[in-house]
Amino acid sequence: MKNARRRQNRPLYSQALDEIMAMIEGGIYKSGDRLPSEEVLADQFGVSRPTLRRAMGYLENKGVILRRQGIGTFVSQPSKENFLGSLERLEPIRKLAQKAGLSAQLLEREIISIKASEEIAELMHIPKNSNLICIKAVEAIEEKPTFYIINYGLPGIYDAEDIQDTQRPYFEVMLKSDQYAYTIAELFSIQADEEVSKKLQIDVGDPVMYMLESHLSASGEIIGISYVYSITDRFHFYVIRQPINI
């Protein structure tokens, strides 16, 4: 029920985009297949044709579909040079890579108990030196280190057995928690410091995308934060922005 409510609150063209991607990713329509007409899809998704065209236009710009005048719209051959994910959907990196036909590997994972530093305590609105669980991981795409992720969570929020599962992505653990409701993310472009450069096997000062994520409960309590560093020549996000009336 909670997922259904979130879905209803999202823009219609965002929902249409997800519906099309779900059909392609689920194998209903494969590379080279012709998609139904805009009229059929709009009726199927319960949206207007202009709304559907907005979603289709985005997918065309990204090379996911190909529109041929007077013939129809076709699923393009997926590119393995890069892959994308929506910031509106929280999905494990390995799942996103799989959808793009790429191999993904967990190169490194470390779980430790720590005391909250002044910076982390301020971000999470908790007392300094509070007990936290810290999970660090390096994820590779096509055997190339691409993501370095540092997660901090309050003890007892997530299932202990799931956390100890060395192959289970942290986000899968987080999404299973009854206390988790949503995530707020801030994105920056920064230069890699010594730690990040070592983990991602790049030079100090190389540009990386940095994302600071706050994971919240339904009441707005911050139950965890994540620092995500990624190499952008292998991965990028898309965002659907809804205009407002001024």
C-alpha cells in the first residue's frame, strides 16, 4: 500500500516513463521490437498523449527507443558503454547494471561499529559519539571500480543477518526495513581525495560525482546516511522535473 501511495504522488509522465522501461527491462519488448502506438500506450497507462510523448521523447534522446517517421517506434540496441538510473527510484547498482546488460561485481565490503563523528552527528541530528553501524563497499562495472559507497545507520534499524550477508547490496537491506520510508539526495561534482582515488583506482583530483543521501523514516527521523562516489564515464542519472505554476 505504501508503494502504491508513492506511485500516485509521482508525475504522470514519470510513471509513463517507468512503465515503458519496465516493459523493456522485463523483456516484453526486446531490441528491434516495435512498440504499440502512442494512442494504445497512453490508454494503457491512463495518461494523455502529450504526457506520453514527453516520456517517449526523453527515452529517444537517451537512445533507448528509435522513432521512424511513418513506420513506428522501436526498441533500440542497448549501449554497453554506459548505463543510467533514475534518481526517483532507489535500486541496487548491480540491478541497474544487469538491466543494461553489464556485469557487476562487489570488490570490497567492510562492516564496522563506530562512534558518530561531529560531522555525522550533525547530519543525522544525533549526539556525538552515538553508536552507528558503518558499511563500506566498492562496486565494479565490467570489472572496473565505479562506485565507492560509505553507509552509516542506527543500530537496530536493519536486520542483523541481512547486514552480515556480504553479497547483499546495502540498499536491499535498507528497503526491507519497516522503519525506512524515503531518501533525500544532494548531488555534487567534486575532486577525488586520496581515499576515494585509491578505492576507485583514479588519480587524486580527478572529477567524480558525489551524492550525499539521507534515509528517513515516515516521521522524518534520519535513520541513516550514505556517501556515494561514482565515476561518471560509466554511469549517469536521469531526473524528471515537473514544472510548477508561478
